[in-house]
Amino acid sequence: MRILVIEDDIAAAEYIVKAFGESGHLADHAADGEDGLHMAREGDYDVLVVDRMLPKRDGLSVIETLRAEDRQTPVLILSALGQVDDRVRGLRAGGDDYLPKPYAFSELLARVEALARRRTPAAAATVLKVADLELDRLARRVTRAGTEIVLQPREFRLLEYLMTHAGQVVTRTMLLENVWDYHFDPQTNVIDVHISRLRSKIDKGFSKPLLHTMRGAGYVIRDGIR
């Protein structure tokens, strides 16, 4: 998932962003409401995590503006204001969920993942399959023909993105933005290296390759060369 965290408490935001990263997701941070609104408009995020009390523009104003523009990205509101009236106000402003502070990150993660699953059928799948290759998002486990394949975190994220777009050509730019969170070309062979490593793990020793390079276009994972 790509997540935008709009939170003015820098220490709390850094912790959340780091924890999302360790859970296999990509998270960006905005420290005030104006920057958060701009990033939410410009970025392709799966979920927004928005603090209510923000400098420059409060969280509810951010949400109301996005909804007025017909932007339907799911929003989870974080707030120290946890009374019933506060939660109702947040949900009526356009929030999809409301989590009072203090909270456990495990609950925040579970709620964010639930919001993402509701957004699209592709995001809802917890187990991705292409031919005999399976990726379990919750167990962080990959198997092919029943044999477990051990992947590094970045390799797992790369495979997850490819399998989410199974049958579609994924460009290098898409991989840089969604797997490495780069919004520029680093002019390195980082993608080639990881694709090569991933291919050796999921295809080597099997009769049918699944990961294909489309010269001049990108990469695709699918059952067969067609």
C-alpha cells in the first residue's frame, strides 16, 4: 500500500512511517494541513492517515476539501479528541474510520489494511496467485508448487506489486515510485538487480517461467509467454 500520514508531531510521524515500512508498505509524511492536502491531491495513495489538529489547515478541513473535490481515497482520522461527538464529527466530515490517541500501531495497521481492502477488489485479496505461484500478504509467505521461497523485504514488495498487476506490463517508473518510493530516476541498475534476483528465486528450477521482460516497456508476471 501507499499511505500518506498527515501528522504534525514529527516523532510520532517518523515512528508511524517507519513501522508502515517495516510492515511492507510505503508511507509519505506531511507535517501540516496545507502540505497534506497538496500531497493527497497529487499522490496516488491507497489510504490517508490524518491527524485532526494540524497547523495551517486542520484535519477535518483537509478531508472536507478532498470530498468536495470528489476524491474518495479512504481516510483514517487520528486524534486525541476521542469523545463520541468528536468521532461523529470526524466521520461526518468524510472520514472512513476514527482512531483515538493513544493507540497501538498493530490496531492502526489493521484498520488501514481494512480500509485499503474495501477500496478495490485487487487490494482486497490477501493471497495473490499466478499459476502455481502464491503470495500470502498476511503471512508474508511465498510458495511455488508448494515449495516455500524465501524473499528479502524489497523482493517481497516487488513481487507483490507485480502480482497485483498480473498480466499487465509494469514500467520501470511504476516500480521506482511504488516499490522504491522514488519520484525520480536514480540512474542505477537497482531494478535490474532485483528483477534478476527475483527471477532466479521464483523461476529457476521450474519448467514454466512466470516473470518476463518486455524490452523497451517493462516487466510482466503471467502464466505463459503469450
